[in-house]
Amino acid sequence: MLALAAGGFAVVGASANAPLIRVDLRLTEVGVGAIASVAYLGAMLTSRTGGRATDRFGPAVVLATGLLTMAAGVTVAATAAGAGWFFIGIAVTGLGYGIVNPATNVLANPVHARRRGLVMSVKQAGVPLGGIVAGAVLPAVGSAAGWRWAAVVPLATCAVAGLLVALRGRVRVAASGVVTGLARPDLRMRLPHGYGYGFVMAGAQVSIFAFTTVYLVEERGLDAARAGLGVALLLVGGVVGRPLWGWVSDLRPDARLRHLQVVALAGAAAVTLLWVVPEALLPVALPVVGLCAVGWNGVYVAAVAEAAQPGEVGRTTGASLTLINLGAVGCPLLVGFVVSLAGAWTWGWVTCAVLNVAGAAIVAVSRADRADGTGTENEPHVDCSEEMQP
């Protein structure tokens, strides 16, 4: 969770001070939007490689490498004399972020199916938590000392976390063991079909975060400060939603895929609140949107881990992260195009809702069990109807 919070802190940090960076480096509107896109492109390029490296070398060394790579990327961006070197630094930061996530999936993956959804979701809550801290801290530091000095905060966070993992992570892995045989429910996700869920859900999630501030200012008439608070409320909902949905999915691990469908449909319904509720109810509606539209991630990671063959959790979750990052890059462009074409924000939110519904449909056609040939012949049957003892 600390590693993902540090990663979210670094990736969101540049966007948090985008107004200051734009003036200093003379960026256009497209350049401002490219900050997040370049970071997610970098993460997309290294997610699969990071997963394979995790399975081969273990999560500790890969996690430390990713965190220190992010620190190096933030250093390049913060010292850049022009936009070119700045975006190179952002790209390097994204490369490190892509390395970190598969390693955390292996390190946090518990043996027992009745713990997997909650543990993975608590771990994944680090991402919006890092975003909340970035939004709360970095603009204030940037306004007082400049965006370059503000970048020292995520730089130091990633460096310290990376050194901590490098010094102590190997002991932790040796003590807990990298488990090759995991208790898995019979009903599992069929891969690679199920990767599409991560693509559309991540696309909808990032689109909501990317456009909410602008929507609240242009359509709802809020000032920039109140709009920024609205995004913070979205992230708070995400921090709460991830462990909540993970806990619910652990009540019946064999029904985890149905939980993914419920989360997707709840997200589609929640998005409609953005244009339906009056302004006075937005502080209530925004956390609900975050709760439903962001809470899917940990349950999805747990489902992908359960679909992986023994010893291939890193590689399999790394492949899923490639599609997640691709959705984060492509879908906001689609939503922006729809809003520009229709001339109304409502159609942008409808597009996000449709992406969520598509996620529920993908799960419906991605169910598989051993009878479908997705299991191994010698894999023991796991009864998830009773509590598993350690």
C-alpha cells in the first residue's frame, strides 16, 4: 500500500501543479493533458515486463527498482529546462509505476481465497490515497516555493520507500514465502477475455477523474478551489470503496465475478448522479461516484490472480495492467471527443456509464471453471463455502 501510495503521489503530483508547470514550460492545453497520458503510456510499456521479472526474481527487488525508477523520473522532470526533458522525466516515472504494480500483487496475494479480495483492495487503496495527498499537499507547496521544489516531496517519498523495500523487503518475502499453490475458487475468470474488464473500467474511472474538475467549473459554475475539493471527495470515495467491495467479495469467493458485475453496474448508475443531482447535493453524490466507479480495482486484481496459473501471478496481473493503462490513455480521449461532438457534458457521462455496462457484459462472457479447461488436472478442489483456516 505504501508503494502504490508513493507511486500515485508521484504520478498525480505533476498534474496537481499543472497550472504552474504550464506557465513555466509554456505548455498548451494539449501539453497539460499529455502529462497524465505520457505517465500511463510509460506504465503500459513496463507492466507486463514487471510482472515477468517479479515471477523470476521475486517482488522485493522489482518493487525497489520501480520505486527508485520513479524517483529518478521525478528528478529529471523537476530539473528539466524545457518541455522535452520534462516529458522524458514523466515517461520514466510512468515506467517505474508500471514496474511497481505487479510486484505488489504478488507480495500482497494471500494463500486463502476468503482473504484475497480484501487484502488486494486495501493494497490498491494506496493509489487514490496517494492522489489525495498529492492534491492536498503539492499545490500548496508549489504556490509557496515553486513546482520544482514541490516535486522534491514525491521524489523523496519514492526514494525512501524504494530504499526501505530494498533493505527490508527481502526479509519479508523470505518470511512469508512466495506461494506457488494458492487456494482458488472453481468459478474463475477466463483469460485473456477478462482483461477487457480492466480496459473499460479503468477508462471510465480515469475519464471521470480527468473531466470532473472542468465539468464542475464550466457546467456547475463552481470556482477552481471548490471543484478541486470535489475531486478530492471522489478520491475519498475510492479509498473507502476498494476495501469495502473487497470485503464483500470475500464473503463468497466463488461469486467474485458476480461482485465485479455488481460493481460495474453500480458505477454506471452512480455516474448519472453527476448531472442529475442539484449542486447542494454534490458533496454527497461525489463520494458515492468514487465509491462505485473506483472500488472495482482490488476485486478485479483478486479475480485475475485467481485465474493465473501457479507461479505466474506477476506475469498474469502484469498483462492485465497493460490493458488497464491502455484504457486510461484511450478512453478519456474518446469521452473528450464525444463531449466536443455533442456539445454537452451529459453525453460524456453517458459514455462513462456505457463503459461500465460493457464491463459487466465482459464478465458475463468471461466466466470459466475447470470444466471449461481453465484449471490444471492435478489442482485440488477448493471449497470456498467454509472458512479456511491458516
